[in-house]
Amino acid sequence: MKKKFIIVLLVVFSGYLQSQIKFQNLTLKNGLPTNKIYYSLMDTRGFMWFATDNGICRYDGVRFKIFNSDNKSYPELKENIFNYVYQKSSDELLFLSYEGRLYSYSYEKGKFTNLSEKNHSLENKFLTNLYKDRNNFYWFSTETGLLKTDEQFNLIGEYIIEKNKADRRVSNRVMNICEDKTGMFWLGMFSRSVMRFDPKTGSFSSGELSNVLPPLLQVKSILTYPNSDFVFIATGGEGLLKINIYNFTSEKWKFMPGNKNSLPSDRITTLCAQNDSILWVGTLEGLSQLNLNSKTITNYFHDPQNPYSLVNNYITNLQIGPQKILWISTFGGISKHYTIPDRFTKVSQNNRLKSTLSSNIVNHCIKDKFGNLWIATAKGIDVKEANGSRYYHYDLPKSFKYHKNEEIVKFFVDDNTWWIGTWGGGLSRFKLPDNFKPGNTLHFQNFYYSANDSKSLSSNFIRSFAKDRYGNLWITTWNGGLNKINSSDKNKEKISFIRFTDTNNPSKSVASNYIDGIFFDSDNLLWLCTSKGLQKVDIEKNHYEMFYPDSQNIGSKLNFISCITQDEENNLWASSPGGLIRLKKEDNAKYSVKIIYENSYHGIYAMTIDNKGVLWFSTLFSETGSRNVSGVSISDWLKLYNRDHTLDLNHDRSKTGQDQEHDYENKNVTCDWG
């Protein structure tokens, strides 16, 4: 009986946890000019803009900049309450005020313009919303109907809604414009429910909806999906409706007391589509996530005892930007939620724990055949057990008193022999026992540079390893060039290292003594990532060839290659502080070099290709991204931690992985939303 009780308790508790998500909240304390936010928008430069009751607010992920009538630098702003933001072009934003005026902001000029005063077509018009149709015409909703303009806001036509004959006091104010796939406009009204407008004939109608919606109802938001037969209507008292645009049949979601699978309120304020199955619904009493496939609803509310709960229940606007962040505007500030589940988990040193990383400087990690994770740190080797959370630490033995071999930079597994590269302490070797468990004793043997031995390692600063098809081991160093261990010598007590160093002739020797990455391609050609460019070596023919991604500027960061790998189509991918480069082998056996992505600020440091053919890379600013190598778009940066650069990526090919989204379009976002 006791066992049954524990199982039930765990199931209930885990179900409770799954319904919880963490919100990050921004309020007056963080720099907002007010907690009353009406609208939000992320522009193409990565800035968030908020329309508030105390001016317009711009957020760069760290700081807020306030534009209002109190700011004498912007005398064009005569009012402070704004309720809508729209990006007209890469240089121009549009804002609608509570008083119905239209303002524009120019990035280039850094100033606002009152377009309602400047443009005769908009003068004395109370504007409530705007919409750009599929033909690039602008439509403004007003107190009395609609205005149609060109892109310069020159008036093309004005369409007035006929007064309600039953009650002429009923407002004709249009709150929202939504265009369905047939080109018909659905208008959310301030007090006349929903009207439809045919832009081809200029006629309004509402009779077809009389059996679905009460005639006197406020509708603040209408949404449709591309090529959908349905529209979703947020009502101010009748919940959420899904209406077929052809036969007007409907489906409804409402508040039902005591039913957790219902909306928190029938007064809906805003809608936002995450994808074709998830619809976010903002109400006056909380936030809902509606799964359109399963017809399930998950609700989120403000909890004063939980700092990660929704900042306020009065939702005014919902927006999802390019980074898949849901921005929630409320009358208590702003909440944000990452709609993509966490794909990365941060592991760092925590001295309060008995078992923890030895250092936060991690250079490499790899799994052994038992599933244990080996971690190369600045303070030695850590091994995390396969089915647990405990870390076991190993220090390399010192061959002499001042032997600096604490910092581990690379592991290389050659059957049961493991090679360890250090930064300043040379090379170590050990055999992994067949019955190894973390914590077992390991026997290390050190190899290091000796000025008196020409057959010793050429440098103590190791960068990387590779093995050719004949079993020979190749080792790159950072000031000693390239080293080779013949397959017959790898297990000997005394190893004779064969050195390859720079002779200032890259056609006959290695191009530089400073070599980072090393790779043997499918043709057994050796590729060296050097400080002077990418070098191909045919070791059998003793032939050397240089490749410069930026041939016009030899000193370019693009030519400072750090890592190289090969995809399934035999294309080579090279990383550099200047960006990402692809080398494609043509029919004539020559290689064409193409710069796929160039950005000296977000230089790419390390790469790996997973078993789905997806290229993962890290940058100099602790960002990690992915790219489908058969696609055409570079990935968005997935911001992790803005400290130090990511040193290495290693793909665990024993796992299939569940990630479904690999292709992202690069937006060159300059703001930090981490």
C-alpha cells in the first residue's frame, strides 16, 4: 500500500511541474517608465519597442530608452499614451497614440514626425489600427470605418460604416483588421461585434454572423493562419471563437467555473499564434496556451509568492519575435517566455557541492564506451559517471617539479589508448581498462619537449589530434608545428616523434608552426588549420597546397582557420574568427572556396557535425548555433552565456537526438535576450 501511495504522489507532482513555466519579468524596477504596457514589437535590428501610458520605450536587452513628451530631445511627441507599434521599413517605425494620431520614427534621423499633422489624408482622423494588405496598400481603422492609402499615406478611399439603425448611439469604431485567405477583411468592432468588408466592392456586411455572435459586443483581436479556412475571434464577453470563413460554422472556448481545461475569462484581449497547433490567448484574468490539436488549455496566472510567475493577469498584447520569445504586455509590466524548450543545460563549478567541476574553464569533452563523460578542464580531468551526477577528478602526474600540465585541452581515443593534450605540459597517454569505473586508478605516461632531444615532442602546447588510414597519429601544436607518431611506435615506452615545422615555404612544408585544427578527409588528405591559412597536405606525395578564403587580404581573420570538418557530401567546412567557410570539391578535383558567413564580431571557433548532418558551431562570444549543411541559411545565434568563448564542441554520435528545428535564418540580432 505504501508503494502505491508513493507512485501516485510522484505522478501528480510531475504533472503539476509540467504545467509550470518560468517567466522573466520587467517592471518599473528594471527601468520601464510605467507598468501599463499596451503593445510590443521586435524590430529588424533586434530592439524591443513598447507602447505605454508614459511614452514609447525601446529595450536593447539591458537598458530602456524612453521617448515621451517629458523628453525635450523629442519635441514632436505631444502626448504620452501609445497603444500600437508597426515597422514600416528597416528605417521607419509607426506608432498610434491613444488620441488616434500617427507618428513615425526614423532610425537615420533619430527623430519622430507627427504624420497626422503633416499628412492631409490623416488630418483630423481618429486612427485606431493599421494593416498592410497583400497588395501593399495601407488600411487604417477609424472611429467611423476604414481609410485606404498608398505607401506614402496618400488617400485612395474612405469607407464609412452605416449607423446602427436600431441604436444610433452604438459606436462604429473599428478596433482590428484581419484579412482572410480570400481577401475578405474581418473587422473587430468596439461595440458592434464583427463586421466583414470586401475591399473589391467597398461594402460592409455583418448579417451572416448574426447567428454566431451577439450584435453588441467588443472584439479587440482577430487572427487567421496562412491559407486557413478559419478565423479566431477574441471577444469581450463571449470567449474565443473559431469561425469557418465559408459557412460560418463555429467552435467556442469559454470560461467554465471549476474546469481547468477552460479559459480563465470570457473577456479576451489579444491572440498570438506560436505555430499551427499552439495559440496563445490573453485575457483580463490570465494567460492561456491553447493546443488546437488536443483541444487542451493550460493557464498561467500571477502568483505574488512566485517571482517567476506571470507579472500581471491583465494581458494587453502578445507577440512572438524571431527568437521565438513570447512577449506579454500587461498592466503590471512585461513578461517574457522562451517558447522553444531549453535545449542547453549549463553545468558549472559549485564549491558548495561535494562533487563538482574542477574548473569553469572547459576545453573539451568526450564520452567513453561506458557512457562516462570525460571533461578537459584548466585544473585537470573530470569524469562524470554515466548514470549519476558525481564527478571524479584525475591529475596528471608531474615529470618534474615545474611541469605545467594542469590544463587539459584535448582528448583523443585510439582504441583503448587515450591521448591527452595539455597547454604547456606536453602529452600524456593511458590505457582505459575494460572494466573501468570512474574513480578507478589510471596510469599515465608523459611525453614532452626536450631541447636536447630532436625526437621529442616539438612543443608542450598541444592543440589537436588526428589519425590517418594507416594508424599513424598526428599532433598539432601552438608554436612547434606538426608531430607524427608512427603506428608501430604508439605503444612503445620511448616514442620517436617526427617533426614537421615551418621553413617559410608553404609549398614544401607546413605553413606555420602555429597549427590549431587537423583533419583527414575521406581521401586521406591532411588538412591543417594554421595561423596563415588553410593548408592541404598529400602526405603520400609530399605535396602542400594553401587555401585563403580571403585571397585579397592575407591578414584577414577569415584566413586564420581554427577548425575543419567534412559533411556527408564531402564538402569541407572551416571555421575562423572571421566566419564560416565551405570548400567544395569540383569535378576537376580542384576545390572552390566560398565564404558562407562573414562576421568578425561573431567569429566561429569550433564545429562538429551530428548524425543528422547538422553542423553545430560555437562562437567567440559563447554563442552556439546550428546549420543544416544542405540548406542555404546560416543559423541564428542561440545565446548561452556571455562569458569567454566556447572552446570546443563534440557530438555524441551514440544518441539520435530529438531536436527537430535546425535551420534558422540569421537576423544579425544585436541585442542580448539571454
